[in-house]
Amino acid sequence: MSQTVQVRTTPRGSVIAAMIWMAVISILLFWLPVFGSLIAGFVGGMKAGGVWNGIVAVFLPALLLAGLLFAFGSALTGIPVLGALAGMGVFVLIVAGIGPLLVGAIIGGILA
């Protein structure tokens, strides 16, 4: 008897879906300081489908928000240095709170 093996050719997850899941769960579980972010990262890592996609889903929103604030801060104030400082400040503040989210995303990506 011959047994056939099915190979999955479609991607297992989506970075965009993982970012959305992480954001929604983080907002809903804000009252659990460390564990809320850890759970959100875990679910996001599972939805991302892998470790690297989970890491991208963690850092991409921080980079996008910092870039948008840099662009709009520079355009609205007319002072590019102020926009750069605002963008860097937002990036540092977001990355400072990413620890449990990143750990959860790595664990979820491994288990995906």
C-alpha cells in the first residue's frame, strides 16, 4: 500500500493578522501588566506562523508609528528636528514595553 504525504505550500500565518491580534489582545488585557503582553505575544506568534514572522509582527508597528510621527511631526511643525525627536521618542517608549510581547511571540512562533 502506498501512502501519500500532503505538503503544505501555502504560508501558515500572516504578519498583518498577527499584528492585529497582538494589538487587540494587548488592549483587552491591559490590566495584567506582564501576563497580558505575554499572552498577546503568544497568540500573535501563533498567528504569524513562525518565529521570524512573530518578531516582525512585534517590531513593525513600532517602526511604522515612529516613522509616521516623524513625517507628520516634521510636516505639521515645519521643524524637521522636532519631528525626528518625536519619532525617536515614540520608538524608544514602544520598544521599552515590548519585552513580554517579544518573548510571547518567540514562544508562540516556536509552537506554531
